[in-house]
Amino acid sequence: MLNPRSLIFALYTHWDAMESLVPLGREMPLFEPEQVLSVLARAHPELAALAREDKLRALVSSGLLSQAPRGTGLEIHPLILDFVRGLTREHELGLSEVLRARVDGITAATESLAVGLADADYDKLRRGFSQLSDLFRHIRQQLEHDHHAILELAERAKSADASLPIARRYSEVLAAYDEYIEPMAAMMDPGAAGTFARQLEHAERVLDHTFEQLNLRGALYTLRLGVRHVAYQAKDLRRMGRELLNHCTQTLLPLREEVRQHNVLSAAVSELLGRVRKRGLKRTLRDAELPLWRRDAPRRVNVSDEISTIMAEARHYQPALVAFPEESAQALEDVFDRVDEATLHRDLNAALPVDDLLVWLRDYQSTWRDDTVLRLFHELLAHAGADMHIGEAETHTDLRTVRVRYFAHGLASCADKLTP
């Protein structure tokens, strides 16, 4: 087994050579010794042939390159290949199914987190948000790699030889759009069919609820900090996935539409030229003009009769007169009761003693509203002072629309005369 420190030091020593070999690994999984020597010659032109061979042997002995099980081919160490590709952003486009599997794993980790919170099992809760953190990190890393892979794919298609057929130049673009962009767009759909946004949103709600419950329970600060960090990861990942998908779609969609338009135009031109070659120009276009020779465009603006009618009605518009109702005394009486307080005090003094003042007011004027009766009841009690006596048992009285539960308030016969 190779020593990790020795492997990293060898990568540091031979970085120039590995940086040139890793991009070629996309097209050649195995290298012949002569191919590696040619790469070393380009990376180190100052070295002689014997020095390049010594460098090749050093690459093999350090473990950066290993000999294939069968044959004389050399292959790059898989961990070194992924590490260098990640640093130099030379990743190939990943599979949407791998990302889908990781997104589906969010559901299981979220359920484990919710069960740990419900059972107060903090070990299970810690495992749940640790799994979510690992999944979010892997998904974020894959999205970043796929984003750079798509941008590089589009650059290669644009910089390809213009003499090549356009379908061949953009074949990788079409494959990437059909095999990656469309499944990713369906997965990140914010609707019910989109698993990415829906599961991430569910994970956010569970993480936020867990953080609130841990605060209420007074859990350890490190546990609360971990849950809050994973919640921030989920929010940032959903934003990042939406932005990267939009950028990738805007990058590949124009190239895809260019291929489609070129195919339609090429098919139409080929069909027309075939007819001209077989039948001749006059017989093919006998009753029609040649296409794209003249462009007809209207240069006169006409106003229809409907517009004229609308403008005429607008010029002679007269606002309609609206008659507002006038204020009348009857309307005020319908809202407020008319009370002659002097007569009321005189009649009450004449009726003393009164055992229940509220009942006396209700019977005194049966047309009064309930709020008027209650207002007068409280005002008269305020003027009564010490001459008022309160009953010992609770009673109730039905007014016009409400029933009042209270202790009866009476006025004695020997009380001073009430004055308004």
C-alpha cells in the first residue's frame, strides 16, 4: 500500500507532468511509455532524453503512474486523477442518476433526524444531520464539477473546426442537453414532480424545527451549532442548484437551437436544390418567386372605424350625476335614542323606592335600545352614592336583544332626590 505522504510529495514534485497528463486521460485511459515521454518533453523541454526516461521511472515508482494488469500501458492513480481534476476543473460531466440517488438519500437522513428529535436520542439526531451534511457537500461538489464540465464542453464545441458538419461539432452538446439538462430540470422543478427542491425544502423545515426544539430544551451548544450549519447548507444548496441549472441551460440551449435551425434550413435547401437539379429552375419555380429575394412589409398605418368611434365617445364624454341622500332627523333617531334626562330624573324620584333599577329603566321606556338602557343605568348609579343597595343573589334580566347577569341595584325611599 502506498504511503499517502509519499504520494502527495511525489505529486508536488512531478506536478507539471501530471497537470499535462490528466487532461489527456479523458481521451486515453492508458498511456504508452512513448506517449508519456512526449508529454514530458513538452512539459520539460530542457531535459535530455535520458533525464526524461528517469523521470518516467520516478513517476511509476512513486505510484503516480501504474502499469496496467495486462500489457505495457500506464494508467494514472485513480485518487490522483480525481484530485488533480478537481483542482484544475477538468471533470467530466457526471450522471444525473447519481445526483438523483443522492437527493433521494436526503429523505432517509431527514427521517432519521426527525425520529432522533422525537425520541430525544441525540446520538441518532447527530448521525442524521451529519449524513445530511455529507450529502449536501457531495451534491454541491457534483453540481460545481458538472457546471464547469458543461462550460468546457460548450467551449470545445464553439472552438471546433468550422469545416466539420455542425451535427458532429455539437454532438456532445446535444447528448449533454438530452441526458443531463432535461433530467436535471425535471428534478429541480419547484412543482410536485421535482424531487430536488421538494426534498431540500422538507429538510430545511425539519432542520429549522429541530434547531428551535433544541433551543427550547437547552441542548448542547455544539449540537445546536451543527444543526444550524446544516440548515444553512440546505438553503444555499437549493439556491446554488437553481442558479447553476439556469446558467447551464442558457449556455447549451442556443447551441442546441442552432443545430435544429441548421438542420431545418439544410433540409429545405437540399430539397429545393434537388428539385432544381432534376426539373430545372424554371419548372421548379414556375409559379412562385425565388425565396429571400424581396421582403414585403406594410408601410402605412390605418386607423380602424372602431378606434374612431371610441375616440369620438371619449371627446363627448359627460360624467353621470349621482344624487346623494340628505341627512334627516329620522335617520338620526334610527341610530340614537332621544332621552329627556330631566323628565327621567323626576319620574325616578317619584317612583322611589326602586328595588331593581335596571328593570325599572327597561319598563320605563320599552322603545329604548339596549345600549341606551345600560348607559342610563350606570349614570344613575354614579349619582346615587350611598343611597344605593346591592342585592345578595345574582339575577338576570332580558332586554330587547341581550340578557344581563348582575346583582340587583336598588334605590331607597329615603334617598336624596336625584338631580340631573
